[in-house]
Amino acid sequence: MRWFASILITVLLTHFGNTALFADDFYLDRSVYKNTLRFEIDNDVLLKEDSNFSNGWSFQYHSACYASWEDTGAPKFVNWVGNHLPSFGDDESIVLYGQGVGQNMITPGDLTNPNPPPGDLPYAGTLTYTLNWQKFNQRSAQIFQATVGILGKESLAQQFQEIVHENLGLGESPQGWDSQRDTEPILNLAYAHFYSLMHIGSYTDGWAVQLSLAPAAYLGNLSTAVEMGLGIRFGWNMQEGFNAFPAPPGLGFYTNMLIPKPEVSSPHGVELVIGGKATGLIYSVVYDGSVITSDDRNIDYENFVVSGMIGLNYHYYRFFSIRLAFVQETDLLIEDSLPPTQPGDEKTRLDNSYSTFMIDFHF
């Protein structure tokens, strides 16, 4: 048991020995670290399948880091919310706000059938705008996020998939979009609290490891769910803070909760990220049907799923960052509830696994 006690003491000393940083220790005056533009695409292309969650993309803007909400230069409404969210106004953390537009696409397995059979997953597309408030230091982080948008033909998911599949020749021509989910507004709220359980090593020009925990909750018609995530970051010259995980619009968090590097550090950084999360899904219009419109088509699904992620990030802190990730999820849909398929036809995929590409531009 001595080895266990030694490890436990090391973890506790590492964790509790890291006093919270104050705003004047966050290198907020660095001229090379300002705002961030991010493009993210989440797609199932690596699985060579095109069903269930098929594609998501987003364009995001994250403000620079500030010592207080008043310093952000954001609209008064943004600053007011930041100051009045529980614990978001304290001065022992730095703050930023983020926003983005994005689209999700959900399809059944057989894209060639213009009339998907009853019981199969309906076509669905969402187009959303997201605004969030982020507060963090080296020990913990919080994010509150609001997403609004539209489900249905106004999301332009049909047109997007037709361009990609037909004009670019990257898949079969989808024939069933006329049967997509009825139009309804999307409103989703989400909150997450990240905890750095431990870190070992040096973040500045050295190797480091960080272990973090992230409980989260979603409330709305796109997704009502609870979630628990666990992540490990290992790399050289990493930023302190919390990694940006894949975030299909409205189904994840647009985050950039990373502390600027000191001037003396190398402009390069690399990290390996391994994570997992358990999700309890309570309601989603995509699978349960609508409580607003007459579209009551529902699909049987598991209320509890587990997913794992592995990712590789490269940072050139002065100009850009690139993140690659793959997410593998346990089955969400219940196979026996889906209609039988004809020989040679594709059956709707049961899980929502996907790969992610993100690129950040710092300016």
C-alpha cells in the first residue's frame, strides 16, 4: 500500500499546491494573443457511413481573455449576464464570451429511398446561433450557453447535403428530404463546470499531464440531457486551462478556455487528448418527435450512452491551432425497433460516432 499512498500524496500536493491565479498573472497584455476564429466540422466520413448524425459544422468567434466582463467591450446585455450568473462575476478568474453559427444533419441509412419506411429515423436538419459566457482559471472553469435556431427545411440541410453529394460527388444523392422533420424553433440552454483534478509537469516549454472532470446539463427541445466527462491531456508546452472538445452545434460547448502563454515560451505546442463521457438523454426532438408541432414520429433509443474520444492538437500560438479527433459512441438507437431493410440497402447506423477537424486563427 506504500506505493498507493505515495501516489495519493503526490496528487494531493500537486492539486492543492496550485493556488488560483489572479487576473494580473494571466498574461492578458500579450499582443499576440487576441481573438479567435474557429471552423469546426464533425462528420462520419471515416466510418464510410452516412446516417444518424451525418454531419455538423460551425463557425465560431471567441473573444480575447479579459480580467472582467466590463473590459470585454461586448454589448451591455452580455456583460450584464456575465456579472449576474452565479459565481461568474468573481475576480479570481478571467472571462471571455463566444458565439457561433452552425448546422447539423441527421439522416436514415438508405439515402436512395424517397419514402423512408415508418419507424426509421426521419431526416432532420438544424441551423443554430449560439452565445456563451466562459469563466476560468487553472483550477476550474464554467460555461453557460444559449442556442437558438430552426429545425426543418429552413435549416438548408437538404441543400447542403445535395451540394456535397451531387455536385462534389462525395456520396449518394439523397432522395428523402421531403419527409424531413416539421419546422419548429430550437431553444437550448446548457451549463458545464470543469474541474482540474490534477496536473503534473511544466506547462511552459516542458511536458505536462492534466486530468479534468466536467459535469454538464442541457435543457431544450434539441437536447435535454445530463452528462459527465473525464479528460486527460498530455503534451509539450500546453496552455493551462481546458481543452476544446468536439461540439456539434447545440450538442456540445463552444469553448476556448485556455490561458495565454507567457512571452518567454515557445510559440509551438503539441498535445494528445483522451476523453470519455457518459450521457443520459432525456428528450430530443430528433428522436422523440415534437411537442410543438404534429410531427410525433418517435424512434426507440437507449437513454444512456457512453462515448470515448482521442485527439491530437498542434498549436502555433501566434497565428493558429489545429485539432483532430475521433469520437466513438455506444449504440443509441435500438436495432430491433428499426424497420427491416431490403438486401443491399443500408440500415440506419445505431451510434453517433464521428471524426472532427478544427482550425483556429488567432488575431
